Amino acid sequence: MPEHTNHHSHTPVDTGPEAKSCCHPHTTPATPVPEPKAGEAVVYTCPMHPQIRQEGPGSCPICGMALEPEVITLENTANPELADMTRRLWISAILSVPVAVLAMGAHLGLPSLVPDHLSVWIQLLLATPVALWGGWPFLVRGWQSLTTRHLNMFTLIALGVLVAWAYSAVAVIVPDAFPHMAGMTPAVYFEAAAVITTLVLVGQVLELKARAQTGDAIRALLKLAPATAHRLRDGEEETIPLEQVQVGDTLRIRPGEKVPTDGEVVDGASHVDESMLTGEAMPVSKQPGDKVTGATVNQSGSLTMKATRVGNDTLLAQIVARVGQAQRSRAPIQRVADTVSGWFVPAVVLCAVLTFAGWMLWGPEPRLGHALMNAIAVLIIACPCALGLATPMSIMAGTGRAAREGILVRDAAVLEAFESVDTLVFDKTGTLTEGRPRLIAVRTVGTIDEDRVLAMAAAVEALSEHPIADAIVREAKAKGLPTHAVSDFKVLNGKGVTGTADGTAIALGNAALLGETPELTALAQPYRDQGQTVVSLTLDGAPAGIIVVADPVKTTTPAALKALTAEGLNVIMLTGDNTATAQAVAVSLGLTDVRADVLPDQKANVIEDLIRQGRKVAMAGDGVNDAPALAAATVGIAMGNGTDIAMESAGITLIRGDLGGIVKARALSRVVMRNIKQNLVFAFAYNTIGVPVAAGLLYPAFGLLLSPVIASAAMSLSSVSVIANALRIRAAKL
């Protein structure tokens, strides 16, 4: 968590969202897309064009791809599009096999079972339902692409199948339409229409199955939540569905059960397994007043809790919403594929027309047959489905993998930008350190009693939400010191607090508030040299003493910083602490670039200055005062144990609040971008090589032609290859 220097210059520490909620009541967490309720229509969207949204399944009017649910739930695991395509595939395959045998049997050395003139009628009978029923979804999408002027892969598929089937049907039914075939059994290409349709269906089924796997990460998260909760009302306990729990309800959690929703313990003591959030196997002790998170697991004791967040406001719901949003986003590199696709289909159609004309003018006999088949081969093999899938599939697989690692990515652009980052700026308190300050010493001037200094400091800090204030108040309560009513309380942002108690004017803060006095400086310097935080106290304007607070460095911080600096990144520590304290912490972590005495409103200025210098900057923080800097950075990184406003401002959220997550996120960004580039290169190379071969470029020299059936198989395999390559991200080593 980033330091929360709302009134102390010494980089105070954040204790979590609960410690800061009072200081930003106007801010709310990112609102997830509401999960559809029973009976409500499910909104479907296109993975390639997320702006397309409609109620119920269908196809995208831009690219023709099957739409998928915008919000993944455990109830909508059934895929009607996959079921329909699978049914069409099996029936089409059964009908296509005899068509292929009848058409190709002689070429394969098989005996002729029926006369040629009867064979073509059987092929017509069997191939027609394949082309017109089995391929109906492709024909509809192809027609939509023409009416909407968004030419896509289904434009080419529909043209290829229809041309092959229609020409063959006319040749059989009205043979006189082709005078050169008079008295002959017409040359037909029903096997091309049928087998192409079947192979495209194979590709669609494989693609839909693979795309469904990208939602596994979200479904795994959804399965973490319990289905019911035990609500206490009027002394009676009742078991209710989780969706009926409301804010303020009192709930009982028995040993071994999952915590139903986010809330606060009001009675009981236990240990809770929070590994689903933190990755730490060691259960966390919970007492009255402690926060609990939905879907974590209660261990041995019984707990009673008060629900503070339910439904879409819980942390688990926000994680699910963030993952879904990221999977539907588009990386800037997708613009390359979009630009190419915009011109690609018209260019392919033109190429097919030129291929047909060239074979009709200069090709060998039968010219019409050669011209027709080569033109169809060009249309089919140039299908840009692999190009369209190259980026979305990698993004969906990458963001799903990130969620499994406890890393929430806001959108695809963040993953792309993070790869280019060369400078990492870390807030100190709560990010590099634990953000849980502990009071370790009270020192006084002259004969002033230490308990009086602590009691007066606790009096004014009791009205503050600051983590250091919490440490001071806790220590005063532990010692049983008397409380004092405070009037004229003021918070001076980045400086300290003031107030009056028992007629005594109290000022607690840093040098910007109190100035430097020899007495206080002498007391503070030894602690500052050790990297500890010091606040000073004056009573009626006279130096009274100092309070020393220590914030331990996270155990995972040194290793994470070492790994990041080993990659050649510039690492900067940003803090509101004074220079001496900041340098002491920096030395212990091996950091050389430290920006100290930075007030909350100056953090964004530091980030903007670095960007003006030409750097690509990632900023990691957790507090309300870090939000502007996170938003200004090339990539903002929020600690998951920080405030809602910080997480809303960031592009990446580390659920576990562990800097090791940054190392993994950066590795993942490289893996995803490399995967996208591999897919794009593969798709471009496939079409660059395939189209000329299909057009017959190799025929004059080698006598080689590419059958439309082979072209269709290659087209389907290209899409499956891109998907398979993207799914490798799920098992990539980070």
C-alpha cells in the first residue's frame, strides 16, 4: 500500500481499506457488470468487437463470430452455439463421406459402385443438405457481411461453398446450360462444397471449445463462493441463499465453512484460510473487529460476523468483473489486424476474380473447371479467421492466467504497455513495507512524563484515520492511559494535526508543521538514521517529545526488487518521509534513487516529470493520495490490500499486495505480447503463402494445384493452431 501522508511527512502506513474508508466516502469501487438474475435475458457480446451487445446468443454483425455471454456465470456454462455446430458437424460429416467417395473414388483406385450419370444425382442429393443446412450459419453470416458492408471470413466461406454447389447443381439439373458438356456427364464439385462445409464446422467446433476454456479462470473464482449463509435474526438462525444476504445482516460461520460475504467479526475467535486471496497457506487469526472476506475458509472456531458488502460489491465479485472486462478489451496491437482485415477480404475477392479470369483465358482444359476450383480455393484458404483470432485469444488466455496468479488486469492495453515499461516507482509505506506501523518508542524533553506525551498525542490522533494515528491510539489504550476530549481539531495535509485538550494546545506532526528545534531533532535523529518514522509533539508551543513508529519491510520486497533491477529497470522509491529516514530504508533495500519529502499532491507531478523525460513509468501504490499518480503513470499498479480509489485508478491490481506479483505481471506481459506477435506472424505468413499457391502460381513450373478441400482443411487448421498457441499461455512459466 502506498504511504498515506495526509498529515505526517514521514510516510505513514496504510492499514488497509478499512482504515481509510472514512476519508473518501464519496469514492466507490469499480462497479462490476451486474450478474443476470433468474429469468433475466443474458447479454451476449463479441470477443473481437466488445461494443457489440445483444440479448441472447447470435453472431457478430462485424466479424460474424459467435457471441458469448458478457457475464460468465456457473449457470450459463451451456453453449447453444457449440451444441448447434456440433449437431450440424456430425450430420454433415455423415453425408459428406459418401459424396467424397463417389467423387474421388476413381482417383483413389476404388471400384465404381454406381454409373457416373447416377453418381452426380446422388452427390446432389447428399451434398445439398450439407451445403444449405449444415453451412446455413455461414451463409447467413456471409449475407449479413454484405448487407452491413463488413466483409469478413464468412463472406469468403459463403462465396466458396455457394459457387461450388450452385454451379454443380445447375450442371446436373440443367446440363444444357453448358453447351460444351453436351452428351457428357457434367463435371461437378459437390465434394468441394460438402467437405469445405464440414471442415469449417470442425474448425468452428474446435474454436468454440477452446474459447470456452478461456472462461475457466472466472468459473473457478465463482465456484469459491458458498451457496448459502446462516443468518441470525431475533435469536433464531436460518439458512438462506447467498443472494438474500443484505448489508447489516448478522451471519454465523461454523468451523470448516466458507465466509459467505465481506464483513466484520463481531463475536468469536478463529483462524481463516485466506490463501484464495493472498496465496499464503498460513491461516490468519480473526478476533472481534477484524475484517473477513467472502469465500475465504473458516478453520477451527465459530465466528459471528456483520455483512458490510454483498453481491457485486464484494471483493470476489469485483475480481470476477475485472477479469471479464479485461478479457473483452482490445490491445492497441489489434489495430494492425483490424486495418489489414478491412482491406483483406475485398482484396481476396478481387484475387479470386482475377484467378478465375486468368484460368479461363490461359488455363488448360477443362478451363471452366480449373477456373472455378482455383477461384474457390483462393476464397477459402484466404479466410482471415486466424488473423482475427490472433489477438483476442491471447488476451483472453493471458488475463485468465493473471487472475489465477492473483493479478487483476484492467484491460489489454495495460498488458501491452507494461512490456515497454523501463521505470518502476514505488510508494514506500504499505507497498515496500507492510503498512502496519508499530509504536516502538516515546522520548520526552526534560522532565515531561512519557505517559503524558503519549496520552496527549493519542487524544488528537483518536480523531484521525491515519495508520500511525491508529498505532498511537492502540498503545495508549494498551497502557490504560486516560482519554481527553479534544476541541478545535484540524488536519493539515502532509504536515500533521492540531487540537486543544484540557486547555492545552497540542500540535503533532513534522518539521513542516513544527519547525526544527534542537531538542526534538536530537531525540529524533538516531531513529531516523535507522529508517524509522518519527513524529514530534509540542504542548502550548513548547517541545514536549517524539513518538517513534516502525513499519517493517515486507519479507517479499527484497527479492522482488532484486528481480526487477536485474531486468535493467530503473527503480525509484517515492515517499513523504524525510530524507534521512527514506535513505535508511533505501540502503537496506539496495535502492539508489529516492525521492523524499514528497507531499501527497506532488506525487503525480513526479510521475509526469519522468514521462516528459521520455520514460515509460509504472507506479505502485495503495492509498487515496496515490490515486492521481497511479492514473498519471503509463501503468498504475495498486496493492490489493489498499483503498478502493487506488485500485480503481490502477491498470493492474495485485490481490495479494505482494511485489512478487509485479515480477509475474511483467513476465506475463512479455509472454502475452510474444504470443500475439507469433499469432500475427503465423496468420500473415499463412495467407501470404496460401493465396498465390491456391491461385495456381506453382502450376506452370510444377503442375501443382491446391484443391479447395485441402484449402478448407488448411484454413480450419490455421485457426485451431492460433487458438492452441494462445492457450499455451495458461501453462507458461512466469
